[in-house]
Amino acid sequence: MAFTEGRTKTGGREKGVGNKSTEQLREMVGKLMEDNVERIQTDIDSLEPKDRVKALIDLMRFALPILAP
């Protein structure tokens, strides 16, 4: 059914509420990283400097929010 003018939204998520499955996935990835931090550090230390920097930048995407322009 198409949205018609004058009607209000009913049902669904409230504005600003996150997706439940995305939240669960982020928690699982965070737990995985926490449980393997020593192994990850060892693997990163064994990389060449340019690859090490790339790996760290890629990992930062999971820890830091992406800034909007």
C-alpha cells in the first residue's frame, strides 16, 4: 500500500534505533577480536611495514566511527 499524504507511519522501528542483527554481529566481531588480540598482534608484527599499516587502517574501520563529510 502506498503512503498517502496525511497518514502517519505506523509500526516498524523508531527513528534512530539500530538494526538488531547488525548489533549482534558487531558484538560477535568485537568478542572475536578480544579473544584473539595476542594472535592478531603477532600476525601484524610479522608483516612488512606497508602491509602492517594497511592492516591497522583496515582494523580501525571496526573500532572508529566513519565521519560524514
